[in-house]
Amino acid sequence: MDNLILISILSMTGLGIFFAAVLAFAYKKLKVEDDPLVDEAVHILPGTNCGGCGYLSCHDFAEHLASGEEEDPGKCRVMTEEHREQLFQLLGKEEPASYPVIPLVHCAALDENKKPQAEYKGLRTCRAANLDFGGGMECEYGCMGFGDCCWVCPFDALHMIDGLPKVDIEKCTGCGKCAEACPRGVITMQEKKKDKIFYVACSSHDAALRVRKICGVGCIACGICEKLSPKGFFKITDDLSRANFDNQKDPEEVKPIAKKCPTKVIKEI
């Protein structure tokens, strides 16, 4: 019995030494050396792993930047200006002019403006409500108000107020998570090149009579904004006005036109 125990102990010890040697050999042969460029880029990047750049994490983004691919370091909107400059210098690339990217909420209907079609008793999320006859809303284009966009924001930059998401520009980094979360595309991301920009806070493509019937704060495609802007600040397409931000060179030229909107759906930000 003693010999059997001794043999078992020696066998297990031998197997342990053998597998340890195999693992050590494999580690030595298969070890991937860390790229110091990746490490430096990771150190500069914010580490929030928000996914706004299109990659799974800051480390994943850094690996693609260091791989020699033609990838834009400016895709990270969370970096400070100082870190942005450092990253471009590290990668040996010329830094282009950058502007903040902000979310625009293309709906102005508060809870009091949203006419119900039926009582909704399903899951209290926009994605679920949109699949279930639009959460009982008459308007099939507007914000449903359940706050999916707020839940996914990594920076606490959106809050639901009276049924609409309110953006805190000071906290917003322009990662775009809110726009991705909105099942109706009510939120879009826009580069803000001027101190002020004017946009249309509506997404409805319904005809004017229906908009008037179900929402008092929607675009009725009257065409006033288009007619009064010879420089093309706004254009009516498919029963909806849309802003042309590239043409908004001087916000002061746009402001009086925005004031002429009968439903006050052109907003300044």
C-alpha cells in the first residue's frame, strides 16, 4: 500500500513537471510581444470604452491605429484637445480642424403634446414599444419617451424631461450611443462648426392636416423656411423640412427665418 501511494505521488509530480515544461515552452514560442505604440496610444486614450469610435474598447482602437491602417485618430470624441494633439503627434499624422459633435433631438412633443392612440401596457422601452404599434402613439415618427437613449449614455449627458430627452452639452462627448439606441432615428449626430446652429425638431413625414390633428408642435411643411432662405438653409423633402448645416455660414441670417416658423419647430442650439 505504501509503495502504491509513493508511486502515485511520484507519477502526479512527474506529470505536473511535464505539463509545466510544455506550458513554459508554449509560452516562449507563442508569446506575442506588446507593441509599445499600442501601449502609448492606450495611455493617451480616455479608457471609457464607450464604443463611439466604432471599436469594442480603447485598446482595440489603439491596436488598429498602431497597425498602420488608414484609421482616423479623431474618431475618439471623448479625448480632450490636449490628448487629441498628443495622439496625432504619436502616430505622426497631421491633426485636422475638429469640431464638437452633438445629438439633435428631432422631436418637440412633450408628454402633453403626444396624442395617444391606445393605452400601452408593454415593456417600458422605446425598442419594445416601437415593435408594439409604436407604444400606442398616434405619431409613428416622434419620440416615445421611454428613455432608451438616456440609459445607454456613458456620460450621464441625457435626461428625460416631460417625455423628451434633454441633452447636457457640457457632459456630452458626441459618442453617438443615444442615436444608435433610438429605434425611430429621432436623434442624429451633428458636427457643430458655429456657435449656433438651427435644426428642425420634428421627424414626421405625415401631411400637414394629420400633423395638425395629432401634434401641435410638428413640421407642417408649409415651406416658409425654404422660401425665406435663398441660401438654402432649409429644404422641404417628403413633407418635412430639414436644415442644411453646410449653408448656415452666418447664424444671424438664419435666426429671423427660424422665428417665422408657424409651429416654432425650428430650434436653436
